[in-house]
Amino acid sequence: MLSRVADSIYWLNRYVERAENIARFADVNFNLILDSPTGVAQQWEPLVRTTGDLPLFQKRYGEPTAENVIKFLSFDREYPNSILSCLRAARENARSIREIISSEMWEQVNEFYMMVEDAARQQTILQLPEFFAEVKMAGHLFAGITDATMTHNEGWHFGQIGRFIERADKTTRILDVKYFILLPSVQYVGTALDEIQWMALLKSASAYEMYRKRKQHRIDPTHVAEFLILDREFPRSIQFCLLQAERSLHEITGTPANHWQNPAERALGRLRAELDYVTIEEIIKQGLHEFLDNLQQQMNDVGKKMFEAFFALKSVS
């Protein structure tokens, strides 16, 4: 497969997943605001802080009000990680490989982009929960159409790797939102408000019902973190995502599991193996934020190694 085609399929899936997860990300705060008691201050800066783009936001918008943060994350045409920018990039990647992907995939990503473009022109903040729900549903639809209409060959596996690496990264960031929201209000730890916040976080990751079915007990921060980080069966947990990405990478390279022939396989295998052996008690002792920050850095390294191994143009000597 041409590196250009592999790169486009990888980023097509990654950008669609990123747009869906940004909607989940912002939905954390909407759920918190709806469920929080009267008088609890709204916090919007944590959403920007956990993207790593707070300096850019402050330069462009200044005050982290609800309207400014939502505009930045959802509709800012100059911010490359906004929902609108992600869908524009996904659409351009899809356009460049229309002969490779199915017509249904192209139609879905095009309709997805047009829906967000329309919303950018007329959306009001009161309609945003419905908008985020539409974004999440459109993301699910694209993933389903891709799995149902595209041959599960090398190209499909590159798309799987992009989707699951992106999903794992965003799950770390959704968890990190709770850390930053908690910073100025440590007195709420263990209270009803604390439980409401963890519940909102689970709902934002579409994990609330599966968590309750799996754990069979009340919301507990340690068990929530364990479920979203280490569960091997829930499709949005970090461990599950890395397992799926690694399987697809081995399908592409033809090497068996636990054999790592190139830097991308070694980086991903090392990260996945670390999650195999770490316990939630060790994570909490290290510090949840510090552990998640380290995971994000390692996933960034996996993305870099993927580019070097498969997508970078190599000179012909």
C-alpha cells in the first residue's frame, strides 16, 4: 500500500474519532452544570487546559467563559483541533482516497462535515447538548459504515490504529478533566458533588451503564479510574484501545503478537505491556494525573513512530 494512502486512511479515522471525542469532552461540563447544586461555580478552563492548548486559547480569547471555550473547541476555523477543523481535515483526507474507501464512507464523512458547518453558522449555546449528541452519533455511524463496507485489509487496519490511538488519548484527557476540576475544590472530595462529577465523567465516555453492570456498586473514584484505564473488554477503555491498535499493527506487519520488529511495534507493545502489569493501586500511588500525562506522552511517541515507519517519504538512493 502506498504510504500516502495509508497516511490518509489513518488520519481520516483519527480526525473523525477526535471530533467525536471533543464532543464528549465538552459534554463533561454540560453534564456537570446540569447536575451540580446551585451555587457551585462553572469551570470551563479545565477543558482547554487538558487539550494542551491553553496558551493559544488565552491569546485568541482571553477569558475562559462557556461561550469562548465552546466556540474554541467546536467551531474555531483556525484552531486545528476544533470539531469543525477536524471534520474539514477528515473530509479532505477522504477526498484524496475516494478510489480506496467505499462511497458510503465518503457520503457519511461529507454529510458529517456539512452538519457541523451548518451548526457553526447558527448554533446557540442552549442547543449545544443536542449538537454534541449529533456529533457523537455521526461518529458512531462513520465507524459502523467503515467496518461494514470497507475490506478489512491493510488500509482498514491503518484506520483502526488511528481510531483507537486517538480514542485512548482522549479517554486519558476526559479522566484528566476531573483532576483539573477538582484542584480548586478539594473540600468536595468524597461528597455527593464528587460522586455527581464522576458519574458525569462516566456518561461522557458512554461508560456509565457498562460500569454499573460490571462493578455492581456505587460510584467510586478508584473503580471508575480502573474501569476506564485497565478494563480489557470495554471499548473506550485505554487498555482495550491499545490492544486493538496492537492487533491491527501486527496484521499490517505480519509479525506475531509479542514480537516487535519496528519502532512503532516496540513503542506500542511497551505501552500495552505496561498496562498489563500495573495495578490501579500503583496508579493512584503514583498520582492519577501524572500517570495519565505519561500515557499521553507515550501515545504521542507511538504516533510519531507510526509516521516514521509507514507514512514518511523515504529518499531513494
